[in-house]
Amino acid sequence: MANGLFHQILNLILVFFRVGVQIALLTAFFYFLFTFLRGTRAAIILVGVMLTTIAGWAFATIFQLVVLQTLLSYVPTLLAFALVIIFQPELRRVFAEIGSNPQKLFRERKTDVETIDALIEAAFYMRERYIGALIVIEGEIPLRSLAESGQELNAPVNSKLLSTIFYKGTPLHDGAVLIRGDTIVAAACYIPKLTENEVASELGTRHRAGLGITEESDAICIIVSEETGTVSIARHGRLVRDVERSRLQRHLTNYLIK
């Protein structure tokens, strides 16, 4: 009898262990899926499909539309296959990145002092020459949609390269540059949402775009005006105008060095 009780307890422990492992695996899967897709156009598509399915199911249930309910019951299965098709570019990119450098899965993204120095050097070089620039420094919230709208570079942050990108007449000068850690991810990026802040009504497109992206994310923007030659910094939808070198360095160090 004691032996049978022992086996029952052991089986119960095994059941809880299996359930716990499955829950942990599913939680990890959805966490990494959310982290990976956050900030992409594909994520918007997924949300749209899910909302449409939920609305359709509610409509079918209220009006007792049996055929529609039956069809919608197959959506989760079909969605699993659709995910592979819808997210094909993103999946291909992430697997290529993991294959080329597995350490990316565990490496902490950070901005170092040399990168900050390069950003400051580029900003004030362009300031002296009245070269307009919009540099977006990604925070914890991914800006993949912004990266996808521009030309992929994936080059180390370099003051000369940044100055060359924004030099008027070059193919990539129009738009924003996206910085992630110590990498220039993309150039000529398009920011669709300009700020509607009344204070920004007197500002140009670059400043309004910089404010707009910082209202929607935790990014930091460095903006150089080609009209006035001033350097400004935007964060959380607030603009600090005409900053000097020391103040820009203090802002970037406080925000980016962790």
C-alpha cells in the first residue's frame, strides 16, 4: 500500500513537472515572439488578424451563426501556417543573424563612450557647416518599422560616416539615421508621424519628426538645423534647443550609459 501511494505521489509530481515545463516553454516562446515582433509592420498585421477573428467569433456567437463559428474554429490552426508566410522576412532575418552570430541572443545592447563621442563630433561638425541631420538613437523599444523604411547599413558608428550620410546631395541625406547600440542600422529612414505639439508649429520637418518619434517611443533624437546651425536633442516628446557640446554629452551619457 505504501509502495502504491509512493507511485501515485511520484506520478502526480511528474504531471505537475510536465505541465510546468510546457507553461514555461510557451511563456518563453510568446515572450520572445512579442519582443521580436514589437515595432514591426508584421506585428500590426498579426494584431489586425486577431482582432478580426475575435470580432467575428463574437458576432457569430451572438447571432448563432453555426457555419461561421465552425469556420472560425479553424483559424488558430490556419494562423500557425499564416505566421510563417506573414513573418517570412522577419524570420529569415533573425535566423540569419543568429546563424552568423549566436552571441546576439545573449549580448546586452549598449552604447559606449566612444559611440557617444562620435555622435557629438558628427553633430558639431555638421553644425559648423549648416548640414541638416536627424539621428534617432533607439532605446529599449525596438524601431524595426523605422529601420525597414530606410536603407540598411549595419555599420559601426563613425563621425565621418555620419557627416557623409547627411551631406547634401548624397543619396541617403534625406531622412533619419537609426542608431542601435554602437551600430548605424539604417539611413534615409522615413518617420511618418510628425508631432502635433503646438510649441513645434514654428519648427521645421526634422524637429517635428524627431519630436514625433520620441513621443511614440523611448528613443533619443539629435537634430541639427541646416537653417540656424543649432544642435537640439529630443526625448519623451520634449525638445532641448541649441545645446552646447558639454550639455549634449551630459544628456547622452545620462540616457545611454548603463
